[in-house]
Amino acid sequence: MIWLIWIVGTFALVTVSSGLAGRMGKGWLMGIYAVSIVIANVTASKMMTVVGLTVAAADVIYTIGFTTIDLINEYYGKAEAKRAIVLAFFANVLWAFTAYVAVNLPPAEIYAELQPQFAAVLGSAPRIVAASMLAYYIASRTDVFIYHAIRQRGGPVWLRIVGSNGVSLAVDSVLFSTVAFAGVFPLLPVIVGQYAIKIAITLLNVPFAYLARGVYRWSSGASQTLKVSEDL
């Protein structure tokens, strides 16, 4: 049951939130995108086994984050998508800095027993943090470029999402695994496992991306109706 809640719940929440950008404005959608990437980094240390593959609890929302940047590209253009990437990047820098300071601040006496658990959750190794930030930034820029290129050639929405995510998530998996785990774990199984689960999530999320577009159009219409009524 928890798997269903994890996948469908995340899809639904991000879909509705993304769609409401039609009423709330592009800042809303950029905020949803930045928050999803920060949440992914916070939950990345939780590892699980799914159909024999080792995956992170962050994989669902991280992958959907790439679809969200596609929606920003779709609604507001390539330049705004690049701004959203920079926004999310600095949001993650702020999170990483705050987490580092919080872990290293001396705990109160009543919290001393919980300090190791707190450090285990938030105290990611600097190498892993650096790998995550580097892979995220390069992969996100790749995603925006490919989505825009497919759109200019008249490709349908599903092809833009699958095509851009397919390449960008490969870049992300290779870069992150290489920088974070080279010399520690065999790289090929880690890369293949990460990429396989992220592509599966991308395919499952395509209908939700269409739903987000529908919600966006509906909320855009509702926003225009509200504006007209306020003008009257």
C-alpha cells in the first residue's frame, strides 16, 4: 500500500500544484520545482530495493522534477526554465549549507542521544552533495535544451517529456554515480539501476503531465474569469 501512496500521491500532488500555475503565476510553478528538487536531496539517503534494483526514496519526486521543468519550458519558454534551474540550484546550496551547520552545531544535553541519527539523515558526505549538485545542474540544462529542440520540431508532448527526460536522466545517473561512488562501488549496476527506475517513473508520469496541462488551462481560464469579475 505504501508503494501506491508513494507513487500516485507524489504524482497527484505535483500535478495539481503544477496545474495551478495557470492561476497563481509562473513563480508558483518555479517554487514547486525548486521545492521538489530540495526534497529529493533531503530524502536521497533513504535507500530501498524495488524489483531487485537499489533505489532512493527521492527517485519519484526527483524524476517528476524534470517533468516540472518541462512544464515551465512549455508554459513560459526556455529562458524561464533556465531561471528555474538557477533558483533550484541556489535553494539546494542554501539547504546544503544549513544542513551542514545544523549537523555540526553542538547539541543540547537532552538531544545528545539523537545527534547521531540526525547526522545520519542530514549529514551527507561532501562528495555526495557535490555529485548531486553537479549532476542536477548539468542534467537539468540538458533537459531544457532537448525539450525545446523537440518542441521546435513539432514533437508531441509525450515525446518531448520522454525524449528530454530519457537523455537528461542518463546524464544525471552517469555523472552522479561516477562522482559519488567511483572507487567505492561498481559503477555499472548503480547507473543501470538508477536510470531504469527513473525512466519507469517518467513513463508512468506522462498521463499526469497531460493532466497538469489540463489543470493549467482550467486554472488559467478561472484566473481570467476572476480578473474580469474584479474589473467589473
